[in-house]
Amino acid sequence: MKIVVRIVQFLFAAVFIFSGLAKCVDPAGTSIKVTEYLQYFGFGMLTDLSMGIAWLLCIVEFICGVNILLGHARHLTLVVSTLLLLLFTPLTLWLALTDAISECGCFGDAVHLTNWQTFGKNLILIVMLALLWTKSELMYRLMGRTFYVFYSYCALGLAVWLCWMGSWREPFIDFRPFTPGTNLKEAVMGEGQEQTTDSDSEWVCIYQRNGVRQEFSLDSLPDEAEGWEFVETIERHADGKVSDDRSKAEPKHIDFFVKTADGEVITDELLSRPGYTLLLLSHSLDKASQHDIDRIELLSEYAGDNDYGFLCLTARDEKQLERWKFNTGAEYPFVFTDASIIETMCRSNPAVMLLRDGVICWKTPLSRLDAEGLTSGKLNEQTSGDIEEINYHNRILLVLFLLFAPFFLFLLVEIVQFLHKQTLINNSKKMRKKIVAGNWKMNTTLQEGIALAEGLKEALAGKKVNCDVVVCTPFISVASVVKAVEGSVIGVGAEDCSAHEKGAYTGEVAANMIASTGAKYVILGHSERRQYHGENNELLVAKLQQALANGLTPIFCVGEVKEERVNGTYKEVIEGQMEALYTLSAEDFAKCVVAYEPVWAIGTGLTATSEQAEEVHAFIRASIAKKYDAAVADNTSILYGGSCKGSNAPELFAQPDIDGGLIGGAALKVDTFMPIIEAWK
Ligand code: PEP
């Protein structure tokens, strides 16, 4: 399951990162889509916000992808991703059913999907998201918190920078067909063809409204204000078929046509014009910025002086045209095409494009045009009339570099830090004794105890054992078990001892009696003794002193009950129990072993997770270091106890602060005890 969740996590992240970035490089394109949606749904008054919405959408999508990749801020990221999918999936279904908007634009212009494909993609993403929701704890955390914060700032910086570049210039990476160097004449008409209206074939435009597509001849195009949306141009033959030559020209074919005010198609004439032609482009004259209007004057003068063609290519709208002429005093010629074609040619409004023999040399927002350079004859790349060289491959590589370089750098630093920490941990762990101790409790008769001890001795014989093995038995078995395991690696201990040295304490067993059997260990402060015999710190201090005075190693148990875990007081409880040990000198403390046994995990089958156990073990070690010093803490063996089995022992023992286990149920059979011992490889 873990592996499935992680594959899904990375795939989901890849889709969100890619679609976020594809839109970040061209926020103006995204804003055009947002405007289309707003207008369609009757929110036309909000179209001024469309660029802001576009920024927000693509940056949020990208950052969600980054968070999912790194496995951080999971809850918030899953909530935001769910909201995005809940908004867009019904929308894409509706688009697929009605074809109201020809393309949803989810990957910008980088990848074109049909509305049904987008809907299918979203359904797959929803299934993936559902899995991530239900199994979010299995998602992989690729980086620690500090590096995650650093990296998310880098990623946010990249997204904002790309949006910034694409908002005030042309897209940083341009996936549209009108890039510098494109031979428009070939791409529009196919080699050796003409886009005319007087042959046996006819160029027609496909428009759609309310999901219905309709063909229009170039001289009777519909009014976009009436809801018609341009889709593409095709060449229709007299027999009704679409030209084979045109389809052969795919994928180079570009939707483009130019008409005069009289409706005459002059695409061929324009693109076949020898020499330079400057096109002033505006998809909407009403919305064109008038800040740099004097540059247009300079441009048109320059064009006249140097025999350049100069035309303003705009969408046909008589009222807008009149207003523009009135406001700017424009006397240059106007030609017309569809607004969406102009938006595809150049994102800014107005923009300037230079053609040489039908080939695009460069295009630029009017505000960024070096008009003075052009008119004063001081030529630079833009004004020299050469084809501008924009290497989009290098730009893609740059974006990938900016995306992945900090990622791998932080990951590398984190791996180095982790390995360094691991070496330190291993070194300090090496210094400590590793112990697996069985606690038989009140489960074995004398004969059963001897048989169990002999069986264990046999199982261990000739084996390389990488930890100390101890069995703590009921009092009546201690002496016999010591005998039974003679000559083996097994150490023996009792499960308790008296707080008194000797005397009239009927039923009690003194530490020196235990030591007299040859036993070396004694469990003190086990939760069952605390619970059923009311053992407290005062009594346990006395027992500790007896044990140490008689050369026994105390295995001192601490641990919280369930309520204390739930109400979060477990650390204080454990610290309080440790106080009994802290009455000892550092020298005596160093002779003790600590066992952390969460009471809710003892004999219940509920094991603390390795993270929960490690947290408390590290806490205990830090507390010892505070009480004594780091060297004492580093040398103290801290065992884990509570439903420890062969299956979970390896993971528990791999934790930096867990030095072995105190085992109850699983210590009663050789077959279940041995795998725990063998967990120390
Ligand atoms: C114990 O009693 O010390 C103990 C850890 O028991 P179990 O392993 O059965 O949970």
C-alpha cells in the first residue's frame, strides 16, 4: 500500500507542477481563458480581475504540486487541491457535453486536450486524491521542515518570476505557433498555395456558439459580440471535402487570415509582400493601452521612410475603430482578422510584429519597442530587422534547472546531514549494551521454567548472538534456571525484590537471596507491581538501593497509562517515575537499565509505533543527560516493552535510542523469543 500511495503522490504532484508551470509561463493566455469563462457565465464585470485570477490559479496549482511532492502541509494542500478539482471537474464535464468553450486550457498552450480528455484526466486525479486523503500518513516526506520551507520559497519565487515575465512581455516559453522565425506564408497556406476566395476551393472559418459549430466564408464572418467564438480556418473544396494538401501541411498549419475593410481577403498579398512589413496588433482597440501612442507615429513614419509596409491588424468593430481614430488621430491603414487570432499572435495589446518576406522577425509589446533606436538608425537586435533568436529549449532547461537545482541541493544537504547524524547515533549506540530480557511474570511452574530455559539455551547454542539475553523468572525458578542455563550467554534475573535487607517480612525475597542464586538482574517498578501492589517512588528507591548493594542490575520500568498518553501528560508522568532513579549517584545510576513500557501496550497487542517509542526514549535520554551528563545518558541502555514481537522488533530496535526490549508474552516460548533476539543483526 505504501508504495502505491507514494507512486500516486509523485504522479499527482507531477501533473499539478506541470500544469501550474505551463500556465505560469503564459499568464496572459490563462487570463484570456479566465475572461472567456467569466463572460460565458455572465460575470463579464469581473474580467478586469482575470489577470489576477490567472496568477492566483497557476501559482496555487504549482505550489500544491510542490507540497504534494515534498509531502508537507498535507492537510491544507489536500483541501486546496480538492477545491480546485471540485470546481473544475464539473466545469469540464459541462464543457465536454456542451462544447461551449472549445478548450479548457488546463495545460496552457503546452498540451492541447479535448474537453472529454480533460474530464477523464480530472476523474483520474480525483481517484488519486481520494487515495491520498485516506492514506495521507503514508505519503513520503522528501525533506525536513527547514528545507521544505526554503524550497517552497524558491518554488514560489520561480512561479512569481515566470508570471511576471509573461505578464509584461510575451510568454517566457511560447508554445504558440507565431514565434520569431516562423514562415507565416508557408504555415498559413502550405507551400505554393494561395489563400484566395476565387478558386474552386474556399477558405472558411469555423466558429461556434452555444456548442454549435458553423462554417462562415471569410467575407461574411459573424460578430463575436453575438457570442460566436473562432475555432479554426479550413480549406473547403467544391466537393465539400477539406483539402488534403492542408491536412498534409499539419501540424505547421496556422489559423490566420487578413481582410480589408471591404471584406477582401489579402492574406496572400500581405504574406507575399517582399521586404519588411510592420504590423501593429490589437485584439481590442478599446482595451489597447494608449500610454505609448506616440511610438506608433514614429513607427509609421519610419515605415514610410524605409519602404516598410505598415498596417494595423485588429478585430473588426466599427465603433472601436472610430473611437481609436478619433483618440489617436490614426491615419495608417487598418486590416482585420479574428480577435482570438491576434491574441494568439501577441499577448500584449497593442503589440508590434515585424515580417520579412512573410517570415516573423520579432514581436514585442508596443511599450517595450525601442522606437527611438529604430528611428535614429541606432540598430540593436530588435531594430536591425534580423530574426530574433529566442532559444525556447534553453529557456525550458533554465526553468527545469531553477525548479530542480535547489530541490536536489537541499536533498543532498539533508542526506549528508542524515548520514552524519546516523554515524553519530551508531557510534553512541555501539557504546551501549543491547539487551533482550524476558519477563515470565506468573506463568511458569518450576518444571516449565526449567524446560523453557533449557530450550532457549539449546536454541542459542552455537549461534552468534548480538545482544545480552536475560530471563527474569518467578522466585521459585530463579536458582534452577541459573543452573539450567549454565555455560550459555543467558543471564538470569528475578521479577522483584524486597525493599528490606532481611528480617520479619513474611513472603518477601531479599536482594541478597536473589544474588545468592547466581542471578544478576532484577526487574523493579513494573507497571503490574505499581498497579496491584501500590509501589511508589519511595518504596522503589529502597528496592533500588537493596538491588545495587547486592550487585544486581535493576531493570527499572517506567511508562504511562492510556489516559496519560491521550491527555498528553505522559512525559511528565515518566519524568516523575524517573525521579526514583535520580536519587542515585551517577556511578550507581550507570549500573541500571531503564525500560520504557507504555502500560496501554503491555499484553494488549497494541505496540507503540517506532516513532512513538523513539520519542519517549529520546526524551528519557535527554532527561538523564540533564540530570547527570551526556556521557551517562549515552551509556544508559533503554529497553522498550509492550507487545514487542519478532515482527516489530527490527523496526523498534533500529531507532537511535532503543537499545533492546523487555518482553512479556513472547518470552514464554522459544519460537517467539528467538526472533526478537535475532532482530539484533
Ligand atoms: C511486560 O510485561 O513487561 C511486557 C512487555 O509484556 P508484553 O510483551 O506481553 O506486552
